[in-house]
Amino acid sequence: MKTLNLHGTVIDADDAWFYDLLEIENINAKAVSEFLDQANGEDIMLPLILVVVQYMQEVQSIQC
């Protein structure tokens, strides 16, 4: 099973080269598509719970 970790800013695929050059984590449609192509039908895991927990922590810190 392959894991697709979604870390970083969601950007346009045309801008990914710049983020990659500066080693800034990013999410773009082309990278996700390439990951799915490489999975070749294999099951994938998408760890969304971490995103939700991080978001809730940010919301709580803003409300305080």
C-alpha cells in the first residue's frame, strides 16, 4: 500500500518547479496524478486525520 502524504501549500502545477527548486513542500495536481499513475491500481492511504488535527489546533489557538 502506498501512502500519499499531502504536505505544503496547494499550488498550480506550473509553479511547482519553483517550489521544488527552493525545497518548499507543495501539493499540485500533476504530482498527485503522477503518484496515482505510479501506484498502478495498488491501494493507497491518504492520512487526512493529521490535517484535521493540525487545523483544529490552529483554530483553537486563534480563538484563545
